[in-house]
Amino acid sequence: MAKRDPPKPPHPGDLIKLIRRLAEDGKISWSDHAFDERSPERGIEIADVLEVFRLGDIEGEITPGKRRGEWKCCVVGKLQWTSREAGVVTVVARKTKLIVVTVEWMDP
């Protein structure tokens, strides 16, 4: 039996549009790691994540998630209250919701 080729990732421009729409509609889940650990540790709040989704762009590779129909990427954007860029590692699940995996500062 022949192996299937891995699915081709969506175009970053198409995926960021979907991310913005889902975020605007409030279709977001938070991993315990992101919400309970990294968010308080790094001082990146929910409002900051929403700002990154609204104004940021996908940086780096778009990879398949753990389940069929999932895509994982990092959305990066500058926050208005600081000169730093924040990254939000996100899984887009079946084009219906976002799962925030972790939040991080994107230091050079």
C-alpha cells in the first residue's frame, strides 16, 4: 500500500484571515500551559493575544497538528504597550476554532 503524501499547508495569507475571523467570533480555547503557566509568567494577557491575532502575521512554518484537519503556526505581532513582539503558537482546528498552545516573547 502506498503512503499518502502529507497534506499541503494552507497559504499563510488565507490562514491568517481565518485566524482573524475565528478570533473576532470568540472561537478560542486556551491550553492550560498557555493560560495558567506562560501567560502570567510572561505578562502576556488575553487582550494582548487578541491584538496579535488582529494585527500580527504568521511567521515560520505552518505544520500539521496532532489531529486531521489541524494546522499549527506562530502568529507574531508588536504590542502597543511595549517595543517587543509577542508570539502566539496556535492550532487552527478544522477551520472552526483556535487553540492557543503557548505565548512567548520573540526576542532577537
